[in-house]
Amino acid sequence: MIAVRAATRRLHRLMMGLLLWAGVLAGVQAQTGPYPNRPIRFIVPYAVGGATDVLTRLTADAMSKSIG
């Protein structure tokens, strides 16, 4: 019974280690390209010239200067 518990613990540690490495490698893969690699679009479902439209345009201008 004790040997089974020890083997289960070792297997659990091995699986957790593999999952950790998979997460690390996935993070490295995700950071390979520059962001954003295409234009970002804002879709505003309200009338042109409204408060939401103006606020979105101001935010887009600030983001454009910040991101490049």
C-alpha cells in the first residue's frame, strides 16, 4: 500500500512538471511575433458624433501613439 502511494506521488509530480513545462513552452511560442501585426478595429454600434464615438476615437488616437 505504501509503495502504491509513493508511485502515485511520483507520477503526480512528473505530470505536474510536464504540465508546467508545456505552459512555459506555450508562452514562449506565443511571444514570437510583434503585436499588433495588423490594424486593430473598434466597432462602435452607436451613431457617429455621439459621446461613445468621440470617446472611442480619442482612445484610438491615444493607443495609436502608444503602440505605434
